[in-house]
Amino acid sequence: MPEVADRPELLVLRALKLGDLLVAVPALKALRREYPEHRIRYAAQEWLRPILPLTGAVDDLLPLHGLDVPIPLAPGLIDVAVNLHGSGPESCSRIEALQPGRRIGHAGPGWDGPPWKDGVHERERWAGLLSWHGIPADPLDYRLEPPPAEENAPEAVVIHVGAAYGSRLWPADRFADVARELDAAGFPILFTGSGAERQRALAVADAAGLGAERVVAGELRLDEFAAVISRSRLVISADTGAAHLASAYARPSVVLFGPAPVSEWGPPPGPHIALTDGSRRRGDTFATDPDPALLAVTVEDVLAAVEKLEAL
């Protein structure tokens, strides 16, 4: 049986990760204001579902793991389809197959829209796309709603030791050195990460002389992780979803950049310090070894950034 919509349907395609979702929040909020009567569905990986209510803009998640398979919706069901995934033929063709009433995206064969530009910050890219289509969007409208008010490690210094790719993995021994110094200075340390990153987090804690009770990597749902970040004293992380959550909740953060330019993915104005050496950037996101721009960041750099943020 085909799906029957009780409200007009708006689909946002962005089948990517947490950080990609969080930089798209300004665009999602603009769509919510423009289409208050529509049911807004976000097509992405299932594990992102717990965070979507915190955007205040999305009604439901449509599970979609990348673009290797068609979007599982009947043609003609979608009233408005928005391509926040990219501008290439893969994402465009998946949306075209849905035969939506209106398509919003960048310029391309059969698509009206602004031309794709390199070197644009991601929040500005997607807010600008909607503004071009007559939907006002503010790239600084990125804040998330408060997570559930469960008490979980308030005021911790969160050290997020993992990253999706080896190119963003700051050496574990450096994380351990930072944790050891901050613990000796009286900071409450908490190590976070995904389930796949738990062993790395445990190893970092052990090398820092701290117990496994400081490690919550792999133990938290995504909304629980957001709650920990929202109540943190400070966040230290590579350019990952943890850093974007710190921005979303205006928590002080030290963000270590490697292959991605700060100008395109860096934190917004606020209590955030981005550390990198752009002159050494190799820029290979999918490399298995850390980008030289990331390796240029020292333990001393991170500790100095923490000291600066603490003085604010």
C-alpha cells in the first residue's frame, strides 16, 4: 500500500554524520519557519534519531545509509524536497526519482539554484542556499534545544578521543598528557567516544593515570551524549560531532583541526579556540594517518588554549 500523508511532506536529504547535521541546523530551522504545516523528515542514518528533536525543526527521521540505495518513498508523496547532501548527480537523481512538487538545491542540470562554491563555511552554504530560494535563513541560528534534564557528569572537562577517520585522530599519548595535566590541576575529566572508540578512550585514561570510571565512551545514547556536552565545563575534541555539540550549547571548546579547513568547518564566534597549522594541511579526509596540520598541534598548545578559555 502506498503511504498516505496527513500533512504535506517535506524531505531533507543529508545522509551524513552528526557534525553534518549540526551545521545544517540553521537551514532546518528556516525550513520549519517557512513550512509550519509540513511534516519535515530528515533522510540520514538511523543512529542520529535521538538528536533530531533537539533541533526543534524536524518531525521524523527517514533511515537512509548513504546514497547507494533509492530513497524509500513513493514517487509523488513529497511536496518539497531539499538537497542538503551536495550538488552532484547521485543526490540530485535520488531526489528527482521522488517527483516532488518543489525541489530546492544548487544549480545543476534541470535544477535552479545558486552555483556551488568551494571554500564556503558549511553553515553559510546551506543557509545561503535557502535564502537564494526565497527562504530567509541565518547561519548563526545554530543552537540546539536543551536536552532532557538528567544529571550526568555536570561541569566535566570532556575529552573526546575519537574521530571518524584516522586523518582526524590526534595521538592518544597527547590526549593522555593533556588529561594528566588537567587532572593534576583539579579539573574533573570525562572521556567520551563511540562504542568503537571505547578501547582507545580506556587506553588514554590508563596512560593518564585515571580510572575506567572516567570513561563513558560507548555507554551513552546520542541524546545523553548531548546532555553531557551541554553541561560540560569545557570540551576538547578533534573536528567531530562533539565539537559541533559544544558550539550548539555554547560550551567552551578547544577544537583540533587536521584535513578540514577551519574556514569551512570551524566553530562560530564564542568561547571556542580552533588549533591547527594550515600551512601543513594535506587535506585527505579519508587518510588512515593523522593529517600533518593536526600533528602540528602540541600538548602545550592545547593546555594554553584551556588556560585562555578558563580566563574568559
